[in-house]
Amino acid sequence: MFKETVAFIRKQFNTPEAFIPLHEPRFVGKEKEYVMDAIDSTFVSSVGAYVDKFELEVARITGAKYAVATSNGTSALHIALLMAGVKTNDEVITQPLTFVATANAISYVNANCVFLDVDRDTMGLSPTKLKAFLKANAEIVDGVAFNKETGSKLAACVPMHTFGFPCRIDEIVAICNEYHIPVVEDAAESLGSSYKGKHTGTFGMIGVYSFNGNKTITCGGGGAIVTDDAELAKFAKHITTTAKVPHACEYEHDAVGYNYRMPNLNAALACAQLEQLEAYVENKRELALKYAEFFKAKSFDFALEGPDSYSNYWLMAVILKDRDQRDDFLKYTNEQKVMTRPIWRLMHTLKMYKECQVEDVSNAEWLAERVVNIPSSVRVESL
């Protein structure tokens, strides 16, 4: 079975012998033209026409009213938590099945993570587990939710759209609204994905995206914050540019700010990439269908989008029967120069997050023992 899988993957990427990466960028549009234009303009840092264009395009694509470019997805999430009002010793509800940047950003604002379980089908935060946790542990005092066990404010909820698969975000937002808890969507992996016809990242108060080198759309690094709140967007742009007060010549700063703006050079690359988003997502969805048919014939589970979901299939995944089979699969495929990877270590098992509150996370543990990501790049020959 493993040998047939490697042969099938090699066929999809038309690569009979060479190494096949997990997800590599594709530059088939106007990337070089736009980057050279940015260089010729001499505006290569955080001011330039391509930064403005990038923000407008992200807003247009997602349907958000405002978008603010940042240096990467982690910085976007850091600022989003500040926008949501998260402060020192507050608690932020999130999922243990995520990339470490989610938990790290919560730590950057000196808040503590509360880890709740995911649903097996979406691999994203479970609204059922969220509702049960809040019913048992939250109390509302003057319109603010507090954790009865710790006494800390439940300042935000950060669900993550794992591998580009939309979680049940509408239910999550509805539950959080009952408890006056802002939702910050970690949509880092899901640009191009939608749920019930609405783009991921636009259900909560704030959403964030990543444009890292391994994402569907990349500019080497880069991130974006989206919101429909004009004041929050204004705050985000201000605080990510070192909180500098606009002035013709004076250097005045009115808060502790961050140098988190995306350089114009990266934005030029991003603008060219965004022009390819629709074609790239369609290409990846075609590959996902081929994978699904292949693995179904082999009686293996392949992760598919759920009802009402439209996934960008950023990273595609097979679900093995147990940890032993997972490890055997990982060993064989990587030895054959076909890159595969297990899902992330669960956040509450990492030494810096072991003291955080964690509820029953049996679904996350089940997935962590079985999920393997397989090569998911856009196939150039199929564009």
C-alpha cells in the first residue's frame, strides 16, 4: 500500500525520482515584474503602492471592509489579540491541535491559553465542547465572562481553520456572543476557503492570514489582519508602524508600538500571487479529488471538506489506523524522497504550555496519533 501511494504521488507531480516537497511555492504570474517595479520605485520598505494594493486586494477577496498588512501571520495574530482587548493574566480559549504560533501569540500578550477539543471531521475547535466548557466554567459579571475556576477574564476565543478546512465558525461565534467573548479567527492556513458562502476569517471580530513560504499564496513572509471595524483597523495600522504619530518631520510615538509592517517588496510579490489565488485553489481541489479517489480504493481515510465548506486544501491529509501505521507510513515515504509530516505536537504537551488549563481533548489526541500530511503543492503542469 505504501509503495502504491508513493507511485501515485509521483505520478501526480510528474516526478519519477526526484524529491517531492510537502508544499512549495509557485511563481508563474507577474511576480518578477512587480518585484522589479518595486525595486525601480526605490520604495522597498514598509511604504509603497504595493502595500496599499495588497491591503485592498485582501479586503476584496475576503469580503472584509478593512485589511492591514503585517510582517507575518504570527505578528498579525499578536496585534489581533491586542485589538480584541486581551491583557496580562487574561485567558484565551483555543485548540491544542494547531501550529505553535497560535499559542505563542497568546503568550506575547501575557495571557494564558485554555485548550478545548476539536471536532474530528473539521480538526478545528468544537462548538459542542466550547458550549459545554462555558456552561460549566464561565460566569458573567457586568457583561464580562470570567473563568470560575481561575477567576481570570475569558478575554477571547481563537479557533483555527486547520489545513484550510473551515471549522464550524458560525456556531462558535454565536456561542461566544452569548458570553460576550470576542472571536479572533486564526485563518492563517485558509485563504481561499469559505463556510456557508462566507470567507473564513470574516466571521469573528478579527481574522488573520499568513503568507509564509509554505502557504497557498506567499510573499516569503507576510500576514494580514481583516476586520469590519474602522477604529480597530486604524489601531492595527498605527500600532504595527511603531505607533508613530503622523507628522511632516517630527518623530513622536504615542504608545509602545511594533515594527510589524509588510515591506513593499514583499507586497509586490504578494499582489502577483493573489492574482493566482483562484487558479491555485482550483488546482489543489482537483488534486484533493484525485487523492480522495485513490485512498478510497485503498480503504484509507483522506480528509475532506464538510457540508457547507469550501476548502483551499492547503495541506492534504490521510488518517491512518493508529500511531504505528502512521510512523511506518512516515518512515517509508520520507525514505522514498516523498515528503510527509505528522500533525503538530499538541500544544498542551509542550513544556511552555503544560501549566495551561486543558479540558478533555480526546479528539485532538486521536488525530495527533493518526494524521499525516502529504504533498499538496499546486501542480504547474495542471495550471
